[in-house]
Amino acid sequence: MSKVLRLGMVGGGQGAYIGNIHRLASRLDGAWQLMAGAFDVDPERGRAFAISQGLDPARSYGTYHELIAGEAGREDKVDAVAICTPNFTHYPIAKALIDAGFDVICEKPLTATLADAVALEKLARDSGRFVGVTYTYSGYPMVHEARVRICNGELGEIRTVQVEYPLEWMANAVEQSGNAQAAWRTDPKKNGRGGSIGDIGTHAYHLAGFVTGLKLESLTADLSTFVPGRTLDDNAHVMMRYQGGARGLLWSSQVAIGNSNGVRLRIFGDKGSLQWFQEQPNELVFTPLDGCVRLIKRGADNLSEDAKLRTRTPPGHPEGYLEAFANLYAGFAEAIRAHQEGREVGLLGQNLPLAYDGLKGVAFVEAVVDSHESPNQPWLTPVAV
């Protein structure tokens, strides 16, 4: 059996939704065990939370600096550290971890600014440290199935890509009524320049590129801030031109009443189309030119190995968001183990969102905001495509 990797965590403590998702996903396949953490900006509250999770008090740290110092000298130090903190803290924490020789699993976006993203991606590349970014939706089995079918030419030449991520949770000024998650997401100093486009639009952008393999050439964007008093955008429409001639449309919204994480992807080629909706994550709709609509279900015998590797239950037993997140953690584990053991990375550890994907996401957000703010030069090319 492969050894269980030791996981550390920064942030994600009491009441933090995403921290609990990381902890659940990391242990779903038995590949990781949480061993250490600095879980809160309040050191005592963070230590109390660590102990409540069954961690050794000696590995319950007050700050990420203490975590690095405490783990670096241990023979059983953690193999990687998950960063589950607000955007503006990602760069200093990740840089300190990489400099100290730790692998990193980072929440998206990789950083809050493009300059930090460029610097962090270069640091990861030069150091050889593993940096995975949790673009969750690339963990779904049927997303991988769609990717393989497009790579195999089943859709022919891609013509149009439509991707959307609408939410309703910020339809009112919840950031003004004590909602801490909304408060930092609407603060450009903590979130970055993009509101909805940086928080969820970056997920949609990565999903479209991951499945199609298309490279973004240029974009033009229209951002809106519908809730009075809000500083950052809460709705975004982006038109995209891909290299080779394909066209794309992206919509992200935090104020779309009636929608809860409604991620949808539609891809149209000259031979057929594919559609995947997160509300029905175990199904992929394939429509060939002049053919019958086919409903492709997760768990079917004729799926690609990419999809089968990421499937845990038979057809009819639904798998969803948590399992997709766990697929990322399983892939990160395979990639890190392969590096430690000096061997080739297995299929599960391939096609993962890494530091360069994180850089592309931040560059995309910057280009969207620049396009919106530059009406005389609306079509812009991101620094990294």
C-alpha cells in the first residue's frame, strides 16, 4: 500500500466552510491524515480547534510561521500544507512554505494580485515544489470524460463554449450584516480586483479551458455592481476569443436569485456538442451531428479510464461536490508520492490544476477588470493564457 501522506493546514478553523471541505475530502480515500495546523488568526482559538480535531497539542500552532518552524525539524513532518485563508494571504503563506521546503495545496485564486501570482508560479517552478490549486470542478468524473471525448475529436473543431456560474447568496448586502465570508470577498484589499469574476468566474474560466484544451486569445468584459454600497463587481459577462477561432461566453453572478452554485458548461463543435451541469453531475449529454441525443452516465462500462479512476460508486448512487474535491486530493497525493519515490506519475496524478493554472486564473481576472475599465481598448489578452 502507498503510504498515508501527512497534511498540515493554515486557516480553515472553527466555522470556516472551506476548511471542513478540505479535511473531509483529504481523508475520503485514506491518502491523507491531518497532523498539524495553524487554523485561526486568533492563536488560542486556533489551538483549541486543533485539539478538538484530535491533533497533538504539540502540533497545534498559533501561526503559520510557528507551523513552519515546528514541522521543519520533525522526522515525521507534514508532506504538504493546505492554505484555506482569504485571498490576500495566499502569497506570503505559500512563499514561506515553499522557501521552507514544503509542498502546497492552495485555495483559488492562487493570489490576490497578478504580480504575486507571477512570482509564486516562478518560485514553484524554480524550487520544484508541488503547488496544487483547488479548482474543484475539474475533479468530477464526467468533466474528465468530456475532456477525453473532446481530445479524441468526437466534437470535431470546437466552435462555441458557454460556461456560467450563478449564485444568489449576495443578492443583498450581506457583507454589511456581519457575514465575515462576504465581508472580505467585497474588500478589494483582501479579495483582489475582481468580485464575482475573481471568486467564481475564475472557476468557470478554468473549467472551460480544462475540458476543451482551448487557449484564450483575448477577451472583452462588462462588469456590474448591482447591490448599493458594494465596491467590487457582483455580476460579470465576458466574451472570449480562443486561439484557432473558437468563441466563448462566460457569466458569473453572486446576485442571481434562484441559483445555488449553478455551474453549467456547453461546448459546440462542427460534429457534435456536450453539456454538463453540476446539478446533474453524474450525467453528460452528447449530441452528434444528425444523430440521437445520448445521455452518458457516470459508472458506465464504456467510459474513459480518466473517468473510471475518479468514480467510487455504481450508477444510480450519486457522487457530487465532496467526491470531486476528494479526487483532487487523491491526485495531489499521487503526484507528490511519485516525486518522493522518483517514479512516473500515474494517471490519477495527471491533468491536475497546478501553479500555472492558478496564474492563468489570476491573469484572467486582471484582464477582465482591465477590459471593463478600458472602453477604448476592450479586447485584451491576459498575461498568461
